[in-house]
Amino acid sequence: MKLKQYQKFVKKCALPQESKEKEIMTWGLGISGEAGDVAGCIKKTYCHKDNQVAGIKENLGDTLWYIAMICNHFDWTLDEVIEENVEKLQKRYPKGVNFKSAARGGKKVDWNERKENK
């Protein structure tokens, strides 16, 4: 299945929400919960020796569902989100990532403090 098809498909698997605000809150909080489930399965697999690898895969799929729904909410395509991310990473790490480039000169980038968001 192509990303565009998947993004259309997930709409059929979502309950209608009473408002756009409730919709984005549902998808935004949902992605956080699923990411936590991924982390929990990794912890159980590697720290507790309780194989949860299948759970990691399942919860990654659930996380992707929420990503697609957030994209649908904002009328973005998964392709454009991926393309923008690739462009950002290519600019940030033109020679590939290493410890020096990952440190970015010790500067923390905070999305909420960027000028274009004010």
C-alpha cells in the first residue's frame, strides 16, 4: 500500500469527533500514548528479558496511524512531511551524522522559540 492510499484508508478507521479541536487533541494525545507503548515494549524486551518485539512492531503501526490522522487534520500528505524531514536532515548532516554534527555546536534548537513561530 502506498502512503497516499494508507492516509486515505485510516480516515475510515477513525471515529468522528465533535470538533476540529477535539479531533487534533485526540490524535495528538493518541500518538503520545502509542509512542509510550513502543518505549514500554522496548524496555520489557531489553531490560526485563520479556520478548515484546511483536508489540514494538504493532505499536509502531498504531503510531503511524496517528501520524497519518494528524496529517489528514492539517491537509498534509505523508509524502510532503517525509520530504521536508529529508531536506532538513540533508542540510543538517550533509556528510552524514556523527557525534560532532549531532551536537550542533552545543546549541539546542527549540521549535517554540523560533522567530517564524512568533
